[in-house]
Amino acid sequence: MLAYPSVQLLDVTGPLQVFASANDLVTEAGGMPPYALRVVAQGGKVTASAGLGLAVDPLPPAGAGLDTLMIAGGQGVEAAAADALLVGWVRERAGHARRIASVCNRGVPAGGLRFAGWAAGGDPLVGLRRACPAFLPPAVRVEG
């Protein structure tokens, strides 16, 4: 999960809890947890828009393998999108992910994917066309 200053707290914690609960269920059934969960960001700490500080891991190498890249939304998405180094990391990282997810809650729909700008040619925004067309990156077409 990618976080940045003024990220929406629920956009980080909600999805992580879902995956953590899935890990718990698998473990209780005698299996190995299928998900390794991490929150990453530039620097060692991020303060969410709610004022809560989040302990984060540093950004891993862009070329390292991963299954799912989740990008949280929030009020800080525009400032994060102005950071050329972070945007470049997301674009490179997205190319190595099996799937990319943007979390959006309360007023910043599709913020993570808008921030990433990587989505041309993919279809991660299915269902958002009618809900929040203003947040679609210019190069993205959503059909359906």
C-alpha cells in the first residue's frame, strides 16, 4: 500500500484489514497466510489527513516483484502527484505488478490511479466512468 502525506487514513487501513483478516482465516484453517502486507512511502513516517502518524517502510526498488500495488487516496494526492520521483516510482512499479488497485473514499475518487497516471491501455477504472468522470486521467478510456 502506497501512502503519502495527507493520505486518507481509511483508504490505508480499510483494505489492509481486509487482507489481514483473510490471512487470519487461512491461518486458522491451518494454512500459510497468503498476503504479505506493507505500507510504503518516501521517508520513515507519513501523517494522514486525520493527523495520525503511520509507520511505513521505505519504497522498495521499482523493479522488485510484487503481486498487487495498492495506492491509497486522500487529500494529499495532488501534492504526491507533483512529486516526479514518486510518480516515476509508481509507473515503474505498476509495470511489475500483476494488478494495481486504487482505494478511494470520501471525495477523492480514483485519486490513486489519477496520481499514478499509468493506466492508459488497462481497465482499472471500470465502473468509475459514471461515478466520477472528472478524476479519470486524460489518456484513459473506460468502457462498459
